[in-house]
Amino acid sequence: MQSTLTAREADPHDMFVIEPDVVLAARADPPGTDKREPDLRALVSEISAGVAAQTAAPKVDTSFRAVNIPKKRGRWASSFIVAFLFALLSAVGATPGRIRRSVARQAAVVAVPAAVLGYVVGLGAGRLWLAALTDHGLVPATVHYVPAPAALPMVIGIEVATSVVGALIAAVRPARVRPATALSETATRRPAGGWLRTSIGLVLFCGGVVLSAVVSSFDPQAAYDAALFVILAMCVGVGLLGPVLIGAAARLTRPLQRWIGGTGLLAGDTLLAQSRAFSTALIPLVLAGGFAGVKVAAHTTAEHVTGLVDPAADRWLDYSGTAIFAAFAAIGALNTLLTVSVGRQRDLALLRLAGATRARALAVWTCEAVTVLGTVLVLAAGVALATLAPITHTALHTWLPYLPASHLALGVLGVAAVIAAGTVLPAAILTRRPAIESIEAP
């Protein structure tokens, strides 16, 4: 099956709207201080563990994204095959339980070598981390790194368990969907978000905002304790509202799209069609951006208001830990964006066959990337502000956290680099191939 081109009504630029292939599947992305003397640095120890666990969640329970499947010699099988296989299995009598068990077995097979590879990489990373801690005076020089081979079985067990559970969750709908529904969704995209998902997302997000207001009346230590629930509630809410938020961003930027012209309008339409796919990248990006903003601004605000600078070792520990956390989240987001981009190569080819130059096609994808970037930055800033403002109010009597322009620019560039690497870069690589080859590829 291939995508269809339909002429846009009332489009003064006579551009074409590509209705992308949307198939049924799920995705894989694989993701204290003394309480008697509270200060902003306590926020790090209070919420790090909970947020670190939260960033792993979207990587565990998101698998089997609807995407073209790589074949030998650079060819790609149509995404239709994925939905067709689910429909065929159901049509010939496979029960939902049998389909879920098959998916779980595949996840387990992939998890074992992944766990072993991660363990090997972790050995080297652990040695480097200990050396860095020693260099900064946080660990005595007498402490030596000793690998623990006994940890490998535990690593494999945890990896397999989380992967299987995530695969089973992701396979719930594909396993029970009717064959006719599965096949129809290969030609028409699924709704941006169901009413139940959207309702729960609104409750969680609004609950985080309300909790943030309530926390502002707490004492500093109680505010630190409650900050974890604020950031988690809002980030989970953003994840559930992802398709709606991406769609809203595409609609709100409509005047800017019209100002840009046909390129902007086409980018807005394709972003609406791909809102469900792009929304999966919001979870790790917003969580990482919000958490990094909270941890960094906790230090800079205290220094700006009090004039006191935290010890260099403490700042290095917090910033390096935040960088590691953000790197994990960035890998999850990049994996999602790359999967979505590669799966859209047929639509990219159709756009070029319709008359768009390579530069024009890349401009469309750049506009999409900029819209996603703006959405992520707004949401991450809102989450960080809602989490940190009550704490700075109770501890420093100021509602507005302080973040130097250099720190802010670095964060924006980091998010922009991840999004560009997952969207514009693969598009630039894919457009080097003749468009007709992408259309003819099975």
C-alpha cells in the first residue's frame, strides 16, 4: 500500500497534503541534606530517585512502533505488513492471549543480549564514574573499582521482566483489535487520543498544577518532599496528552504557517497526521528538560538571591548526574524520532514526485521539527516552573527562579540537536535516494 496525495482545498499555494500511512502497532524505545537545615540543594536528593524511575517508564512500556521494516540491500517492507500480520493472525483464529505471548517472547529474546551489552558498557562507565568522583574529592582515593559478575544475572532478570511487561502492555490493543479495523487503520490514521487517555492526562496535569499551588504554602522541607509528585504528575499528564498537545501546537501555529507559505501549511498538516507518533518523543524530552531545569535553576537561583556559591564538588555532582539523566532521555527520544522519520520515507518520496525539490521537502520537515521543538520547550519550562517556583517561594521568598541566559541557551541547543538529529538529518539522508526507488520498494 502506498500513501495518497490529495489536493488541499482553498490552498492558495496549490500544495499537496500527504495522508501518511498509519498502522496499528505499539512502539519500542526502548529510557540529603540535613532535614533540620533545608536548602534548595535538598531538592536534588528528594526527587532524583523518583524522576529517574519515571524516565525509565516510557522506555520500558513502549515497543514495536509502526514503522517500515528494514530489509536487505537497503529496501524497506511496507508498514502495511505489520498491521496485516496482526489482522491475519486474528482472522485465522489466533486468540489475543496467543498474540500477546508471541510478542512477549520476542521482547525477551531481544532483552537478553541487550542486557549483556549494557552490563559490559556499564563496567567501563562505572570505572570512569568512580575516577571522576575521586578526582573531585567526593570519594577517597583508597576506593577501587571492583566489577561484580554476580550482578549480571540480576541485570538480565530485570531487563527481561521489564521488557516482557512493557511488551504485554503495548500489545493489548493490537491483540484484541478486529481484523477489519486493523486493516482499515493502515489507510486512515487513528484518532489523536481516546477520551479516557485524554481525561486521565488532564486530571494528572491539572492535579500537578493544583498541587504546585498548594505546596507554595508549605514549609521548605515539606515543599521539597512534595516536589516529586508535582513533576511526576505533570510529566505523566503530558505523556498522556501528547497527541492532543502536538495537534494543538500545529493548529496554534497556523497563522505562522500561512505566513511561511505552502511549506509551512504542508508541515502543519503532516504534523497533525503524525501527532500520535511524534507525541511519544514528548515524554522523555519534557521530563529531561523539566528535571534539568529544576536541578540547575535550584543552584543558580540560590546563588543569585543569597550571593552564596555552592561548593564546586556539589555543583559538579548535581550537574553531571543531570547530564547522565538527560542523555538517557535523549537516547529514548532520538530512537522514537528516528523510527518515525524512517517510517515516513515513502511519504517523503511522494512529496518529491509531486514536484517538490529536495530543499523544499527538507524545509517541510524542518518546519515540523521547529514546531515540535517549541512544544517541548514550552511544556518543559512549564513543568520546571510549576515544580520549582513553590520551593523558591518558601525558601527564598521569590516566585521566579533564576536561570542564566548561557544555561538556558545550552538547554535549548541540546533539545534542538536531538530533534534535528531525529527528523531533519534522516530526511536529508533519505532524500539522497531517488524518490521513485522509495515508492517501488516493497
